[in-house]
Amino acid sequence: MSTSAVESSPARSDRAGSRRLAAVCWLLTLLYFPVSLIVAHSWPGGYSVSHNYISDLGITRCGEYTDRDGVSRSVCSPDHVAQNVMFVLTGLLTFAGALGWAAVSGGRVFRVGCVLLAVAGLGISGIGLAPWDTRGQVHDTIALLQWLLQLAGMALVLPEVVRRRRVLAGGTVSAAVISLIGGVFLFEPGHFGLGAGIAERIAFDTLTLWGGQVGYVLLRERR
């Protein structure tokens, strides 16, 4: 057996392990959705997917809150701790999944895109650490940066995805376009009739849904 063959076997093993870890991290981010549903179900007055923001699930004090459009909404989230912990965990898993993906694939532009996605993940964690009712300005700034970073990250990984993982290309383009449209709807007064909650989900939750697809593709690749 040649020296190069001996040396490449551990390298392949390490690469496969990194790919598996990245895949599992991306897939675990999908736990965000059932946890959010459980938290929303605990609202005594009912949670409105259309009129309540995602961040309302993490608000720590019950009361009436007014958004930037001047629309008042009732908020009471008894399980806000669970939601904020889930924000933090989702962000950390996104961070780890993105950096793990960068370690096993792609060139410089792709890796820069993965780093931007990783920082966007830290933004999700920041949202959980800064609930809207206690640190509103910080919360909103982090959310805006997260949205911009996830769009930029998906755009930068796309060329490599098209070349090497065409099965993921359509999902990546769709996620970026849908997220962009959702952001336009969210920042438009009236939200084109969708409601702030739906517009926000279109803008932000696409990253987690797409991350689940990334994890699935990476896991199948390993097999």
C-alpha cells in the first residue's frame, strides 16, 4: 500500500465524520418548529400566526404591545423560557452546521458564505438572549442583521451547490428568493394583507427549513 493511500484513509474518515456532524446539526434545527408550536399552544388567550410575531413567543411579560405600524396585539407566553432557549439552541446548531459544512466542501467563496450563515445562526441565538420586551432595539437590530446575513450566505454558497450538489440547488434558490420576498412584505406597511406574523415567517423561517434540507442532503451523501 502506498504512503499516499495510507495517509488519505484517515483524512477521508475525518471528512466523513465532519460531514455527518454538520448534517446532524442542520437537521436538529428543525426541532425549532415543534417547540414553537407547543409554546404557542400554551397561550391562554390564543396565539395568532398572522398577527403575532415569532418573537412574541419569547416575550417575558404578558400585556398589550404595539408594533412599528401602530397595531396593538395581546401577548402572553407562559412558556417563553422554552422558546428563548430554543432560539439559542437553534442558533448554535446553525452555527455548527454551517462551519462543519465549510470544513468538508467548497472553495473560498463557498466558505465565506458558510461563515455568514454561521454568524446568522449566532443572530438567532442573540434573539433568544434579548427578548423583545426587555431589549427591543437590540432584538430588532440582531434580527435585521440575521436576515441580511442569511440572504448573503445563501447567495455565496449557491455557485458551489449548483456545481456539486444540484439536488440542493433548487431549494437554495427558492429559500433565498422566498426569504427576500418575505422581508419585503414584512417591512411594507400593511404587509400586503398577509399579517406581520406570516410575513416574518416567510422572511426568517426559510433559513431553518433550508438548513433541514442541507442536513438531509449531507447525510445521504455520506451514506
